[in-house]
Amino acid sequence: TPRFFSIHSRGQLLLYHICCFRDTIEFENGGCKMNNLKMTPAKENEQVETLSKLAYEIWNQHFVPIIGQAQVDYMLNIFLSPKALASQIASGNEYFLVSYADTLAGFTGIHAENESLFLSKLYVHIDHRGKGIASLIFQELVKICKERNLDKIWLTCNRYNSNTLAIYEHLGFEIVREEAADIGNGFVMDDYILEYKI
């Protein structure tokens, strides 16, 4: 029997604790810098390794109590191992390492498709939640959409994750449909599809 669990964006991390406030944004070395927060594209092998290690730490800290160690190991391997990340990047997915006050704080992953932006991952380390980092990242994603003439941001969120759904709705996302997807090893994603119109 498939097991259902709360995962954000096709097996990715939930979007946690968003504090909404405005901040300045400036570009630096191909990324963007928002006062104490900097987003740097992850393209080199060392950056991909760093991103994968951070994902390992976040998932083991947060998801083991929710879905168990076996599921965490499985999903880290198929979605967030260095090999999986490199394959995704080669296929056009974009990853950004996120630093806050010069300390690695999380990362995000996006992919443009059909005139929209798919927000596949948004991870913030437990030490940096509650600082408005996710909100600042979201502001930058909206800016990216405007620069690329994309008309919406969309993502998936588990149907039973009411707290996270409330956060997305607060940001302006709307539920547009439901989706159930088998991701292998007997696991099923039971999600809402949410969209944010630019």
C-alpha cells in the first residue's frame, strides 16, 4: 500500500516560516544580493556537492520524524544526490545557493516551462528560519519571472500540509487542482497544484 507524506514540490522540502518584508536587491557575480542575503548560481561541481550536503543535513534534521530514514535516504538519492542534481542542471534546471550574513543558509531550485516558472525546491536551514529568507527568495523569483516574461510561478504541496498551504495562500498562491503521482518504492505524492500569477 502506498504511503502518503507531506513533501513540497515533487518530493522537495516544505516552504517554512515566511516573514514578509521588503528589502533591496542588487546583482553580484551572476547572482543576486539582498542586503544580508545572497543567491549564487550553483554550476560548478564543488557548488553542487555543497548543495547536496546541505540537503542531506536539512532532510535528516527535518524529514526523518515525518517519513522515516528509509524514505529520506531514497528521496535524497533520487532528487538531491550530486549525480541527480548534475543531471537536472544539465537538463535546464537552475539551482542557487543562498547565504545569509555570509553563512550558507539554504538553496532553491527552479525550472522555466510553458511560459511559467516551476518552483521545485526551497530549502532554509533550521538555524536561519524566521529571518525572512524565504520571502526574499520569493521576491527574487517574481523578479526573474518579469525579466523572462513568465506569467506565473507554480509548485506542488501535499494536500494535508495545512500550515504550508496557508503560507502559500498568504503569498498569493491559489490552489488550481489536485495531483497524485507515484514516485517509486511504493510512495505516492498526494498534492495540490498551486499557482501565483505574475
